[in-house]
Amino acid sequence: MWEFLLVTFTSTLFVVDPLGVVPSYLVMTANDPAAKRRQMAFRAAVISTATLMAFASTGGAVLAMFGVGLSAFRIAGGVILFLVGIDMLRAQRATQERPDEVQEGVAKEDVAVTPLAIPMLAGPAAMSTVTMLMNLADTPLRVCGLYTVILVVGLISYAALRLAEPLHHLLGRTGIHVISRILGLVVLAIGVQLVLDGLADVGLIKQAMTPPG
């Protein structure tokens, strides 16, 4: 159980990557008063958390409706995490945000919902990750653990946005990139393991690591 929670927490937090959102958040809210920035940070964290919880709750049903098996989704989710990890190793966020979305955010009066909450925090990779993790949560305790992890990641996202300016001053863009590269290596490894697990499930390889228990 503890190993499952650890993998769930690290994969969800690293894919959401709230620290990586900080530079774009500061650019998009540069001309807004402090009170408005705090309000947008709170709303973005709440909306992204609710979105991920919704995908965790309904993702399995959607997969079943389209006849997609867990093995296929593991492989697909692993590929997405692999691409996200590659981006993080390169200190980029192409799979989570694009320059045009940041520029759109600069022009918008309120960026809390889009592009901040979706897709910068709750992007396709995060949505697919929590959906896959829910399919791996085969006990009520694990299900509760996943929802708790999503809530904790939401709180961390809010803290990162609320402390965006001091974090940016402390770490600088270079420091944020260094941390992103370190986290990217972990995301990359998780993505590879998911692909191996999926291939083992369908018998294309003989052995994969035992799923976290």
C-alpha cells in the first residue's frame, strides 16, 4: 500500500509539475494586483484538482465504453509520461503548455480556468495518469489514497502559485529548470515501467517488475 501511494504521489505531482508553471504564471499575471493573483491561484488549484478527480472517477467507465483494456491504457499512459519526461529533461513544457497559450493568458483578464488550471496544471498527461492509477487501485483503501494524493497535489499547486514570486527569486529560472530535469528523469522511468507492465500483460515480453503493492 505504501509503495502504491509513493508511486501515485510522485507520478501525479511530477506530471502536474506546479513548480514548472511558476514562470508562466508570473508572466500571465504580471499586471494584476496581488489580491487578484491570489484569487486566481486558488481557483486554478481548485479547478485543476476537481478536474483530475473527475477523470479519476470516470476514466475507467470511458475506457470500458470504448473497449480499451487496462494493458493498452498502461502502454498509452506510459508513452505520454515518457514524452512528458523528455520535455522535463529538456526544461520544456510542450506537452503541457505552448507559447501561444501563455501569450493568450497574458492578454486574458482572468487566467484561472484556462490556460492555468487546464491545461497547464491538469493537462492530458495528468488526466491520463490519474485515470490509469485509478484502474490500478484495486481496493477501497487505494482508491481513497489516490483521491487524497490528488487533493494534496492540489494544495501543493496552490502553495506554489501563492509563493510564485519568492520561489522565482530564490530559485531563478535556472534553478527551476534544474529541478524540472531531475523530476523529469523520474517521470521518464515511471513511463518506461508502465510500458513494460503493459507489454508484459499482453505477453509481448516475459517479465516486468511487480506492480506496487
